[in-house]
Amino acid sequence: MATEALSGQFVIFDEVLPAKQGTAFEMAAGQVLRIIDLEGQQVPDLLCIKREDHADKLSPPNTQLLNKTIFLKSGHHLYSTRATRLMTIIEDTVGVHDIISGGCSSYTNEFRYGVRGTASCRGNFEKALAPYGIPETEIPYNFNIFMNVTVAPDGTTAIEESPSKPGDYIDLRADVDVIVAISNCPQLRNPCNGWNPTPLRMILHEPEARIAPTHG
């Protein structure tokens, strides 16, 4: 899979997010974030919040409702609590993602697996968003990139291993100025990460047409 800079785009940063870790950063409208699965079968949990209005944040129910599907792919949008179009999927080499299952937390891990104090995506989000003054109680639920949640005819859901391969990626364009938070899912107790959390690569691009020329 090609993982170089997008054509006609300027790279703002190109970083590796270690396994089990989280991060948060700002994106201006028009910028494009590429998230690359370096080793395969790794789920990045992603959420976004309008930069100038933290109450206007990712809404999985509105995203499902306004896209008219739970199976997001290229051309679909991430919508907010106020139906703001926050981000758009502009390229996607996997086509399997989850918008209904939320992010793991220490509480759900204890309920499901009987283990207290585990690392979790909710914990990663809380740490990453603290510098923006966003407390845990105001953090929305998220979009699970490359996560394979199957839905049976009777409505039963199950978490399966991700089909993503090394080098697979998704490109997301910010449609307004946003704060983006990513948790490189640390889950070890179900197969969402192939039982083995691994690093991700993140490349943030700026369209070259928006960059002012420099003068000597």
C-alpha cells in the first residue's frame, strides 16, 4: 500500500503513535489526516470536537442517522450533536469500521472481563483532552476505524478480528476547525486488535494551495 504524502499536499507532521497510547491535536478545515495501520489488525479509536464550541462534538447516533448506515466508508461524514459536518472520509483502503460500539473503558472492561484498572480508550481520551480543558464527562463516544463489529439478522453484535493489513490507511478531511483525539486501542481481551496492540502512523497534510508563499 502507498503511504507517502498525498499529491498536492504539504506534510505538517508525520508521527508514529505507539501501541496502547493516545494523542490529541488540532486540525484546520481542509486539512487531511492519514492514519496508517503499520502492522495490521490495529484499531484507532477517533473522536472530533469543534474547536470553537466544545459542546458541538462527534455524535455516533447522528452520524448513523444522517449517513443512513452503520457501515461507514469513503464519502461518508462524521456528524456532531448539532448535525455539523465535522470530518469526511475521502479515502479508505479497508472499508470496515464501527460507529455503534463506542470505546473500551475501565468500567466496561471490568464488567466484561472481571479485571479492574485496565488501560482503555476512554482513559487515553481523558489524558489526551485534559490540556484542552475537556473533562471525562464531556468526552463523546467515538468512531472505531478498522474495527470489525458484525451484526447478525437478529441484531446480535460481535467483535471480530480486523481485516486491515499492514499499510492500510484511511484519509479524513476536517470540514471545520476541530480537535481530534485518537486512542491507539490497548484492548487485549477481545480480538479487535488481533490480540496484539501495535503502533499506528499519522500524517497530517495541508493543501499546498493554502500555504502562503515566502518572499526573500
